[in-house]
Amino acid sequence: MILTFDCYDTLVDMQAITDCIQHIASTHQVDPQQAAFLYSTYEDRLMYGEAFRPYPELIQQNLAYLDMELRTGQLFQNHIETVFEAYRQLKPHPEVVATLKKLLAQGHQIYIMSNTDPIFMTHNLDHLQHAVTDVILAKDTHCYKPNLKFFEYVANKLDLDHHDHTHIAMGYWWDMVPCQTLGWRRIWINRAGLTALPEYQPTVTLPDLTRVPDVISKW
């Protein structure tokens, strides 16, 4: 079976990015919670409200908006390498690497679909012990999930119309909603314990990746 995975928060823990932004803020007498909230908010605005730009450039612009909103001069922009390093050092959730290796051993193909950039994914793959078949990134699709063009690009590249396939992700709006629109079978990795909307229901909901091999073995 072809298995497509989201990466950030599904496979690797993004808390380190929040911690990084909050640390920069708190060590310069800036409200860390507000800084983290604005960083998340402007990432979405830049991804979906403007023309596509590579993820490192998006982060740089995000930090500029953070400085503007918080009236901090170029504080956050001057820490761009610190933020980049936080992305490079993102670590997998505890069960992830063992699960990916088990899925590969069962004969499945694993493709990561991510909004990130190769300069970060190279390091992310190192932490994932390269337990994947290949990656498809925003750089390839020239758009960010949940844009349907991203998913359609993957469907064409992997010829999903002629292969058994399941998409696995924590992202609900970013992944589960477009998957339902396209009729993809989907597993929601609901690490946050949320309740799905009635109109957008995953095929299966799991709290983490541990049971994924058992679930897909029944399909």
C-alpha cells in the first residue's frame, strides 16, 4: 500500500518551534505567549493569503511581521538562524520511527507530504532515520496544503488512482478536509484529542501512530 504522511506534528514534534519563539521573546522582556500566537497566525496568513514563496522566505517574513506587531525593531529577524536551527533539530514523537520501520518492513511505501523546505527536511529525515520512501514538498508543488493542487500533484505523481492508498496526518483542516474532498482514505492522528466536525469525518481516528500498522493490515 502507498502511505502518505504529513510531517510536522504528525511525525515530528513542533513544540520546539513554539519554545524557540517564546525563549527569544522572554529573554528580551516580550510576552512569550503573544509572540508564539502571532508567529502561528502570520505563518497561516503568509501561506494562504499571498502568492507562494519558499518556506525559509516565509519564515523570514513571518519574523518581520512579529517585530512589527511587537514593536521589537529587528529582534526576531536577528534570530532567524536560531529559528532555522530549531526547525532542523525537530525530533520525532516517541512512537514514530519504530512505526515507520514496521510499515516499511510490511512492504508499504511511505511518502511524506509536507509544507516545509528541503533545507529543513534533510535534517528532519536524519532524525526520522530515513524510514521513508520519498518526500514531496511545497517546493515541488508550488503551493501549501490544504490547497487541493498539492494533493492533486501527489495523486498524479504516485498514480494513486491505480494503487491502494491511505493518507495519515494530524492536520485536520490541512489534511483531513482536502482528503475527504478528493475521496482519499484517511487516518487522523488526533494527538490533541479534538472532536471532528460532522461534515468532515476521518476514516479512522487514532491518538498516535502506534496502531497504524494493525489498522491498515485489515484493509
